[in-house]
Amino acid sequence: MSARFNMATTHAAAYKAGIGMETALQNSFLSPIQKELIKIRASQINGCAFCLDMHTKDALKYGETPQRIFLLNAWRDAKEFFTEEEQVILMMAEEITLISQKGLSEETYQKAKELFNETQIADIIMAAISINMWNRIAISTHLPVAK
């Protein structure tokens, strides 16, 4: 599969707006590892090889363990490896990624409200939205995985 075009140069203004989302999320309450868990999990669901490659490497740089990355696709069966906060973050990331199924469910939202304030919930939602945008760009333009 060969790359189609470079979105950053072909539609620079829109791409720059996406970078703006990432910049805004740098000041979120989410730790670097929590952000990477969101990015990896959404990229697994979306099947984005480019983003999976990038964000698993980034997670390792931030101190994430290979074991947790290996288990992320089946985190519900390995809950003991993930904190309660991480489990809710992952639930939210999945439901937002799979928006056509039911979106962010009331049950998950209520769990999030027990652990996070509205600004923190907004950070999680925006982090999930952001990686879904990047997944769609990478997949649609056939962005190649670096060798």
C-alpha cells in the first residue's frame, strides 16, 4: 500500500488545527502514559498501524511496560494491571471511538463523574477525539509505518 498524499501540506490549515488540539491537550490532567493508552486503544480499534507503531514506542519512552501494552487489547480480562482511573479512561476511549454503537454511555459517564471533574472528563473526550482524527487521516492517506 503506497501513501496517497501528505495531508499536512495538501490541507495545511486543517492539519494545523489538528496540531492545535494536540497542543491544547498538553496541558490536560492526563499523564503522558494515560494519553498514550487512549491513543493505543483507539488505534487498535481503528486498525491504524501507523499510530499503533508511533504510540506504543512513545508509551515505552514514557515508562509504560511492554506487558501492559501487550494486554491493552484485552484490558477487561487483565484489570489488575490497570488502575480504576485507567479502566474508566479506556472505557471512555472505546465508547467514543465506537460512536456508532451507542457513544459514551450513561453508565460509563457516571463512573467517570465519580473519579473526574467536568474539565478532566472533557480532557479525556478530547484526547479520544484527537486520536480518532489522526487515525482517520493516517488510514485514509495510507501513511506508511516507519521501518
